[in-house]
Amino acid sequence: MRRVVGFAAVLALAGCSAEGGGGGSAPSTTTSGGLKVEVVVAGLSHPWDVGFLPDGRMLVPQRPGRISLVADGRATDVEADLGDVAARGEGGLMSLVVHPDFATSRRFTTCFNTASDVRLVTWELDGTKATRVKDPLLSGLPTAASGRHSGCRMALDRDGDLLVGTGDTARGTAAQDRSTLGGKVLRVDLATGEGVAGNPFGDRIYTYGHRNVQGIAVRQDGMVFTAEHGPDVDDEVNVLKPGGNYGWDPSRGGTVGGYDESVPMTDLERFPDAVPAVWSSGDPTEAICDAAFLVGEQWGDLDGVLAVTALKGTKVLLFTVTQEGGVHSVAIPPELDGTHGRLRGAELGPDGALYVTTSNGTDDEVLRVSRG
């Protein structure tokens, strides 16, 4: 990938991992500007994701249990049976993926909390009405009564299979327990919800040992990056390796009860073979969220950069990543640094622009970000 140029370094963090896969932080920089940020639509409530239809319209799921169809700067509610969405705490209606064959199938898939689990449901859109056609596509993902760490982020890999990042529901043993789907990244067939042939454990699990996966980005070469919430320290950007253990274990091997968040995000002492993060926020955390690669000549020297949103940090971080999957540097564009509040969703649109959602709770927006 091309290295980002023209950035002035403002802060160097210890433990830089520049070239290939070791854990640690990377130099932090600020851009010289040059991004254009436009409001596409406002008046939303915790929009989690953006799914693009072939004609350029957008489906935007909102955490309280509503899907909006956005066109020409206006949001129209999609008529859909979302009565079983349990919006509580961090949970509710979350990620959405438009199927690659939408032009003929009219299908998209959502992920949401119910009273008993987190589940994936596939819908068929007819005008502004959506009907369930796979109900569920996949169920039984764990949830928490409080909604804590019951997130669900979906993305399609290069083969068209569905990657699903899940939270550990604040249960100490969940991330290391391969009999549960919490604290994992799953890889499933988009049509059936079953595990994909070649998955490392012969089931739906692709990686495990995660705390709370919030973002998944697939690079053009197929390499998969995730963004993950840490506790008080160490949000992580990870590169997925099939069968990899990412080292989160607040149960300390089942020896302590409750949810001991003082353990390392990637516990290399307990799990020497755990996959180290390619970037860690250190202290304080940013509450990083969704992730998307900027692709296209229109981005200039930002072509190939990984854009990651931050909730607590109220910013976008731009990661220059190496071909091997390391993080070379991190840039913070001033146009998206504390300017729009909490930022959650990130998706590259068919026009090559980056679409970002805010998550402030009231009058939330979808933003269009392009090179000025």
C-alpha cells in the first residue's frame, strides 16, 4: 500500500509496530487538512451502519429499531416488522449488509438484539416495505440483559461470505469458550447462515478471544482488519488470522468469577500464541468503532488508508497500513476531530466517498467525506 505523505507528526507513542504484525502503538500525526465533509441527512437516532443500494440510495439501521431509506437528502422509514428488537444499553438494531445480488434478489441482512439473543435476519425490500425471508438467518448469539458488549458488526469478505464480529456480553469466560458465539468473529454463508467450508474449527467461528469487535474492514487483497473496544486502556486494531486467539480472558482461565477487566487486552503471558494487535490506543482509549478502507485515485495520498471512527474520541483516525498488515502511522484529520460528536458507522460509497454516521442520540447524521 502507498504511504500517506504530507502529514506533520505531532506525537510519537511508545511501542511502535511499523512493519508487520507486532503489537503496540504507532506514531500519531495530524493531517494538513483537505477533507470535505457534507451532511447527507440528519434527524436520525444512533444510526449504526450504511448499506448502499445499486441506485445509490442508502439503507440506514438505527439502534432504537428503525430502518431508514435515504435518497436526495431525505430519510423515509422502511415499513418492517422490528417489534422484537430489544434496544437497551449498547444493544438494539445494529449492522446491515446489502446482498451483492440485491439488484435481482432485493435482499439485505440485519443484526439485532432480541430479549433472548442477538440474531441475523434477512429481508426482501419492495419499495419502502421490507419482509423477512430468512428469520432467522442465524440466531443464538449471546446477549446481556443490560445490552453491554452485545454488538454485532457485519461485512462481506472477498469471497462473498459474511463476517460477523460479536461482543463477549461482559461474561468473563465467553471470549475463550468456543462453544459460544460471543467474543468472536464468525464466517458464515450469506444464504444459509451456516459455517463456511474451510473454517478453522469446522463450525462458524473464524477467530476468538475478542472483547467487543466494533468494526470489520476487508482490504482489496482480502486481508481483514478489525477495530475492537478495550476496557480503560488499549483499544485495538487487529489483523485476522484464521483460527487465531486474540487473547482476551477476564476469567483468568476460569479461575476468577465476575468480569476482571484488569487483564491485558491481548494476554501473551497466558496465551503465548495469541495474535498481537497491530495497533493499540494505550491510555486513554478512543472507543474506536467501524472501519473502512479509502480506495481510489480521488483520495490522492490517502488511497489505501484505513479509516476508523471513534465514539469517545469523537474523531476519525486514518491508519497507514503496510502490505504485511502492520500500522505505519496514524493521522487525525481536523475536519473530523471533535467536529460532529461521537462517530460510529463507516462505509465506502459507490461514488468512492466515505460515509460516516454520528451516534449522539438525537438529530444524528450521515456524513459524506471526500477529498476537498
